[in-house]
Amino acid sequence: RMEYFYREMRRKTGLLMEGDQPAGGKWNFDHDNRKAAPEDVTVDGPLRFDPDATTREVLELVQARFGDNFGTLELFWFATTRAEALQALDHFITNALPRFGDYQDAMLNENEFLYHAILSPYLNIGLLNVTEICEAAADAYAAGHAPINAAEGFIRQIIGWREYVRGIYFLEGPDYTARNILGHDRDLPWFYWGGETRMNCVAKAVGQTRTQAYAHHIQRLMVTGNFALLAGIDPAQVHEWYLAVYADAFEWVEAPNTIGMSQFADGGVIASKPYVSSGAYINRMSDHCKSCHYSVSAKTGDTACPFNLLYWHFLDRHRDRFSNNPRMGNMYRTWDRMDADKRKTVLAEGDALLARLDAGEVI
């Protein structure tokens, strides 16, 4: 839904344009930006800053007044001035942008940042502006420092997706955050607030969120968001969680990403299909499954990955709404080809898993 808006933004700004044609011959290089997690990461993450006296004073105030809240203060390293934010931008362009495109969807147990920029907090609070960030990436491509899939993928996140969701938020109005087209009403599980879970991918995403106030888009969309959607969590509670825990979360950007993109609670305003997947996607894009309590290859049984069970459970219970969606036909054809007894087992075990979730058991 965003693609044609993005093309107009490219024409309007002239970014990565060669006359009236896109640089590299294509508007979108997303297909080249889905490589699995690398064996090694050649950067040490974003540029970190020691808190100055003013920042330390604020940290002490937050600790005194909100010390029991979710999150930690010990690792605070964000830029807090315009000059520091510009240094962070330069660090990303110089060191991480060249491989950002390849690995922007990847996740690793022992590396929280990979090649991500972590510039959104500075952009959303006003320490950096859209033009200078995008021009820096375009200049890096023009100079031969970064490949087209990296520069284009990065710029698309900003003048494409970020500007698109900003428009959606103000177009849709103040009732947008209350939408719940799928009727999901399950409470947000305690493990989103740091409680125990045996799902390694979720534990890693929530743990990183707690210490860094940051997780990248795939961790948000395809791990914590995916589980919430599959399990039927109340989207208003999911929205409030994302708004509370991330340093870059302002409602105008967070709500469309959560209510629309992540939870499909807006009924298709932003996305034409729900973003759901089994554990196979997480396994392909990360090393999380290798050290998980559950087996990503197990479809049923005590060790079956919860994402596997709940994926089919979600599709079955929302069949009336999604079975005629042209982007979801293959999913339902696969489900229908399964042996009837296997489908029955999957649904029964999915019901049991959700009952355990409701009872507050560790899953």
C-alpha cells in the first residue's frame, strides 16, 4: 500500500533519482534485503555517549520516581544533543550503512544491533531531520561507499514508510488506536513486562527492549507483534506496550505500525494482509531457534514451537475474513491439504496453549 506513495516521495525529493528514473533501474530493492543473520558482524553497533551532568541528573530523578517501572537506566547511551546526533549519523553512514541492506531483517542472540542505525529516537525528537539523513545515505551511494540496496532500503524506511504512517495517523483520526477489527481481547501476557517465557526469540526481544529501549522492526513486527496477533491479544494493550517501552515511540508513528501493520486491527487500512508467520520465518532470519526450549521443526506435541501451533490456529479461526485474500490463498491451500486428524490435533493443542497462556502458566 505504501509503494506508490514512496515513488512519489522519491520524485518529489529527487533522492536516488537519475532524471525521472530510479537509480539502479528499480524503485525498490527489498528483495535483496532479506539475508539471514551473518556469521560475523563487523561493527560494534551504534555510537554510544556517556551521559553528561544534566543527563545524569535526569536519570537520578527517573530512578527516584519510577525506579520500579519496566526498563533499566544503567546502560543509557543515547545522544542528547544535536552535535552528538550528527556524530551518530556519521558513524552509521561510515561503518554500518554498507551492510545495512543485506541484514536489516536479521536477528542474533548475542548482537542486539547488527547494522541498524538507531537514529529514529533522534529523528523523532528533532535532533536530526529527514532531509539530512536521507541525503547522507544517497551521497554514500553516489560515492560508491554503499550499495544501492542499502541506500534505497534505508531511505525507503524514512521518506517512504515513516512519512506514509504519519499521513495515515492524521488521516484516520483520534479513534484509530481503539480499532479492533478482529475482536481480539486476550490480556497482554506478563512476559512482555519481563516475566518468564521459554520462547527464546520473545525473551531476547523483550530483554533487549528492557535494557536498550530499542528493538528493530523485525523484532517488533515478526516476534513480539507476530505472537500478539497469533494469540489474539487486545491490540489496545499491545499499542500501549509499544508506546511505553521504546525510545522512538511517539504515537503518530507507533500507532499505525502497531494497530495497522502489526495487529491488523484497522482491517486493512495500512496493510492488505496480516503479518503472521510460523516459527520457520524466525528460524530463517535468526539463530534464536537453535537455543530455544521448543523445536521449530515440531508442528505438534509438547516441544512444538508455539508460533507453529498458533499460526494455523489464527488462520483457522479467521478463515471467513482471510480465505479469499489473494495474498493468503497459498496458506489456506496448505492448511486444507493437511490430514484431517493432524488439523484437529493442531487446533486442540493451540486451544490448550492459549488456555495455559490465560492461566498465567509459563510458555
